[in-house]
Amino acid sequence: MRALTFSLSLSLSLSSCAHGEGVIIVPDHHDPIVPADPPLPPPGGRSPTDDEARAIRPLMRAAERVRGLRFAREVPIRVQTPDEIVSFVRSRLDERELEHARVFYVAIGLLPADLDVRQMLLDVMGEQIVGFYDPDSGTMVVRDDVARELRALESAGRDPMNGGSAIVLVHEFVHALQDQQLQLGAHYHYAPGHRERSGDEANAFAALIEGDATLAMMGWLAESSGHHLSQLTSDPQRLRDLVSPESMAGGGPELAGAPPIVRAPLLSRYFDGMLFCAALHARGGFRIVDAAHRDPPTTTEQVLHPDRYFAHEDGVAITIPALPELDALGYVAHDEDTLGELELSVWLALGSSHDRDAEAGTGWGGDRLRVYRDTNGATTSVWWTRWDDEAEAIEAEAAATRVASTLANVHVHRVGSALEILIGAPDSAVAGIDAAFDAFAQPPSTSSTDK
């Protein structure tokens, strides 16, 4: 189960920044994109005109300059209409995996049961996309009206870099640099060593990739106003004051109406990812960010709290055992995953006016969620979590108890610094699952763990 729109977010630059308002790219759980094995065909569309190419190519040079990397080869460019872009995205969606992910998130209350997830994603992308870099084919795609805008500026003797869409394409050309120089393509679908990423690790990886490109974009903006990026990264609060998740989001109604489990991780990988990369940059510039591509963050906790990354603090591995109480009732495991601090904080905010309860999510030590289904399609979810200490677990318990008052059939049970959340569990199974959790909740070993 990989985070709900992870691969889309790496390959598609969505933006309401066509008029300079902000930058977005899209959400994954159980990566709904078809893996590039065998290689997928490149995007369709048309070649740029000579005038369009002359207007776009300087953006490659700008990306090189602000990011401190050089292209090993020219990046092929295709121009597509919005309909062609959405059609391309639709062709990359794996319907079976998307449905699998939908069931997973509906089971824990993070998606409405009647939501057409596929259409929702396509609507968001249709509203937002300015262009995208496709790492499977190494191709840059630019929306046709954006190409015309840049061409018109160039033809009028005005610098295309002043166009609102230029900043988005600089961001995307940074992805092309990551691909050519930092092996983005090699790590795109799988973690180093060809492991499948957990949902939490997928969100953390996306935050590195998108945060890097967003920070480079901020460097381009700083440069254009006569400043240096280090002036921002040396003062994180100044960077926070300049931008916010909301300013990055723009005002599109489709994105604004998307469920928090789509919207919050999407915005986090740009905003929190940028702040994470800024913390890296402050320690030695983009060469430290380059090093992080070889040793990426493994949890969203490390992204949200960079000191945990520098301390190499990983999450506690949690194994949920076989649960005969559910087996006897005909439940079969549908899927399981580690959601991490970010997505758990989204769940802990359910029923509130916020997308995330960051305060309750802080102190996350590890989690594992298993979703079961029976032959009638009914689901039961078993979610075991550990926290840094008992005080953090008590805070998370209070938030979970509040959520339980807004959802049907949620059982919250804490033992010390461990917290269990059961959603949809049959009454006859709860005592047995609690007993298994009580055995698990003994103090964890101090040995190194790996999700």
C-alpha cells in the first residue's frame, strides 16, 4: 500500500501558479500508477514550435543555475492540451490498485464510501496541471496555453522568465536534473535495494523530491530579487513567513473540495518538504540535499522534524500477529501499511475544522494498520501505534477518542506508550484483539528497527 497519489505527485506538476499564485503537484496509497516495467510509451502531444522552444529552453539553464547541477543531455519537450494531459494521466492509472486503495481509506473513515476516487483525481489534475516531467520517458510536457504564453513573451521582446508559468517549469526542470544526476528514475517506483516503500516512506520520499524542487524555485525567486537562497535557509522562520501551505495551494475548487487525506499530504510534500530541504541546505548548500537523495528520509516524522533525520531516528517496526478472532468470523486481510506521522495526524483531525492535528501526531514512534474484509465487503481495521513516551500517547489517545465520537464503531485502547485503534471491529472480537495488543504493548526493545 503506497500513499494515495505518490507517483502522480512525482510526475505531474499541478499548479494554480499559472498566474504566479503558487505551486502544487498531486497525491498515493497503494501506488495507482502502472510501474515502468516494461517501459511505458512517452507522452503524446506535439513538438514545440521553434519560438516555443526558444522560450522554454532558458528555463533549463535557470534550473541548472539555481540547483547547481548540469544536464547531461537535452530534455525532450512535448506540448499537450489539458485534455491530452488528463488522458495521459488516465492511461497511467491502474484501476485495480486504485480501487484497492479506495477500500483501504474508506475503511478507516478517510474517504467517503461513495467517492469516485479516480474521477476526483482527474478533476483535480484537470483543474491544476501546468506541465509535468515524466521520469519513465525522461520527457517534459508543457500545457499548450503555457507554451503559447511563453512564446508570446519571447516574441514581444519580454523575458519569458517573468511569466507566471516559468517558475513552475523551473521546478519541473529540477525534477529532470534529479533524474539525470541523482538517479530519480532508479528510485522512482521502489526504495534503494528495490524494496516497496510503505505509505509513510513514500510520502517522505516525495517530500524530498518535491521539497528540493520547491526550494530551488525559492532560490530562483530570491536570485531575481538580488538575494541568495542561503539568506532564507539560515533563517527558517523567514522562509515560513514568506510562504505557507495555503499560498502554495492556489484557489482551485476541485483541490479545495478534495478530502484532507488527498489535500494534506499533497501540500505537505511541497511546504514541509521545502522546509526539510532548507534544513539540509543550511548545513552546506545543495550538496547536502544531493547527499539526501542517496540517503532519503524514511519517515514523514523525519521530514516534519529534520532533527530526527540528522539523528538517524527511524520508526519502531510493528508487527500485527494473526488474529484468530477475525479469522473465525470470515474476515480476510485486505492490506496493511505504515501510515506514519503525517497521515495519522490527518486521521486524528477527522471531525475538526483542520486537515491535520499536528500536535497530536507529534511524538509518533511507529504504527501499523491492517484492514480486513469479509465476504459481504464489511471491513474491520486494526491499527497499532507506539509513541515516544506515555504523555505523547495520552495526547494521541485524547484526539483519537474525539474522532471516535464522530465515526461509527471506533474502539480506542491505550497501554503505556502504545495506542490501539479498532474501526468496525465486531463486538465479539474486541476482547481477543485487545489481549493481543496488551501483549504487544510491553516496552519495545532498544534494538535498531527498520520499517
